[in-house]
Amino acid sequence: MKCLVTGATGFIGSELCRQLEARGAGVERCGREAPSDSQLTGAQAVFHCAGIAHRAAADQDYETHNYRATVALAQRCAEAGVARFVFLSSVIAVAPVDAYGRWKLRTEETLLEEYRDTAMNVVILRPALVYGPGVGGNLARLLALVQRGMPTPPPGSPRSMVGLEDLCTALCLLTEIDPGRGRVFFATDGEAYDLQRIHRCFSEALGRRPGPPRWPGWCWRLACALYDSLQLAPFSGATYRRLFDGREYANTELRTALGWQPRQRLEDVALRMVAEAAP
């Protein structure tokens, strides 16, 4: 089977390409740029992993690069006879709070509507926060804070997460198993993580024994508010929400449709994440 992966040099795309090739698939790679006609010719599955992530961007940039580029690619795939178009979305699309999430949801809705009754089957995967060696974004920043001696935080709201290797295994299974038309799946490892558990994982991977929380909750709110002010976002509460707020999502439908079983927890890969992040 010939597969095309966009965002192939990224955190998720590079691991996906590795696993697809290990399963014997022929893989065409492209980054954020649009694939060539020759790359699309004969492709049976396209995995769209490219887009703006892990950085703040203007609403117009999300519209251009995450929405319009995806819709245009899907149209070219349909014209090229691609059988399955897999869009890597995010759990943030469930209840968007920012432009990134709003355009993810808009992209999902457009793809499902436009290709509902066509030959090309659109499948949408909504991964929770992805962990693994080489991770970027908020999880990388949190790891850096723990390395610098971040004190043990109080518990926060539990959130879902998913390991990089498990996520890419689920994506690979979509080349072998028909999940049904127009399906939207959540990808999580089935565990619940709050900030205290994540802190403990990273601390133990660093060879440290985390003590009990010593700062009261108001100290954490104040510290986060000060950080927001330094980032020119006073009174936004963004940093505190990223650290302490969370939501859980069920992976039941994905496991049932694909026979997929996550095999990783954050505790299993934290040591490799620390080693990868070492200067």
C-alpha cells in the first residue's frame, strides 16, 4: 500500500512514517508544503499531520494553514482517487477555547460534510495530549520547569493523554481495517493524569524524589498570573488553565473499531523523554 504523510518530519509524522514502513507500506513524505501530483498518484491512504501547532498564531494563519490548506488537500486527494483521508485533529476541537481549536473543529465539520457521500472515506482522529521522546509544546515546557526544580504542585483536574507510539499504531491500523465512514475517534491511553502525577513522573525520571506540595493554591495562581503578565497576557489565566485544568475522553470506540490496545503510560517513557531533552 502506498501512503502519503504530511508533516512527515514532525513529532508525530516521523514516528508514523517509521511504523508504516515497518509494516511494509510505501511512504511518500512531505512537510507543510502541498504534496506533488506524483506523490498523490497511486496513494491509497493520506495522513494529514501538518499544520500550525505548539505556538501562538493569528486567527488568519490558522485559517490559511490549518483549515484552507487541509480542505484543498482533501479535494486533490479525492480527485486523485485516494480511498482514505485521515485527518489528525485534536481533543481541543470538542470545546474550542481559542482560534486553534475553532479552526480544528471547522476543518472536521467541512471534511465530514463534503465527503459524506463520496468514494473517499474521511476518518478523523482526535488525540489527547501526546507524550514521547522529542515532544514539544506545553509538555516540553513543563519538563523543562521540572528540570529546573519546579516544586511539587497540588493535584489538578485529571486529563487524558496518549503515547506517541500508541497513537501511530492506531493510525497504521487505519490502513488495514475499515472503521466505517465518517468516523471521529478519540485517542487516549485510558489513564488519568493531573499535574501532580506528571510532575512525579518527570521528577522520578530525573532521579529525584518529589516531596509533598508546599505552596498553597493561591501561590500557584499568583505565579501563573505573573508569568501571563510577562507574556503580555495579564488576567488571562491561560497558564493556570494549561497546568491545572483537564478533561478526560474515552477511547472505547477506537479500541472497538480497530482492535487497538494502548500499551504505554507516561511512566513508561518518561526516562526516554528526559534523556531526549538533556542538553
